[in-house]
Amino acid sequence: MELEKALLLGEERSLENQINVDRSQLEGLNSSLKQIDDCIRLWKAESLQSATEITAKLMTSEKELQRLEKLHEDFCGTADEETELLERLKFQHELVESHKKVHYKLL
């Protein structure tokens, strides 16, 4: 009877130790999960802010492109002035395309 009791007590201690180890691992996993959740939350907020900013930049650059295209349609000036305007138009087209690429990558 004493031997059985000693064996059972030993098994109980062993199981309690395993429970403590498991609890410790669970706390570590919960801590890691919280850190991951915090990182995801921060990433989402930053991504939303970036998407909002690039959308605003895209809209602004598209408006400027439309303005320059209208200027070119109504242009009455020298060849040098037209060349300068065409260079600005080309740059603005490239800027719009660049903003579009970034915008679609964020979506």
C-alpha cells in the first residue's frame, strides 16, 4: 500500500511538473501571439495610411496631367516653349504611371 501511494505521489508530481512546463510554454506562445497581433495591427494602419497617401498623390498628379494636356491643346507659343511643355507632359505621364503602379501594389 505504501509503495502504491509513493508511486502515485511520484506520478502526481511528475504530472504537476509537466503542467507547469506546459503553462509556461502556453504563456510564451500567448505573448508571441500578442506581439504578432500588435505587429499586424501596426502594419495594417501603416498600409492604410500609405494607400491613402498614394491615392491622394495619384489624384493630384492626374489633375496636373489634365491641366498640362489642356494647356497643350490650347497652346499658342514658340517651339521652345512647346518643347518645354511637352517635356513637362512626359514627366507628368511618367509620374502618374509610377503612382498607379504603387497604388495597385498596395491594393
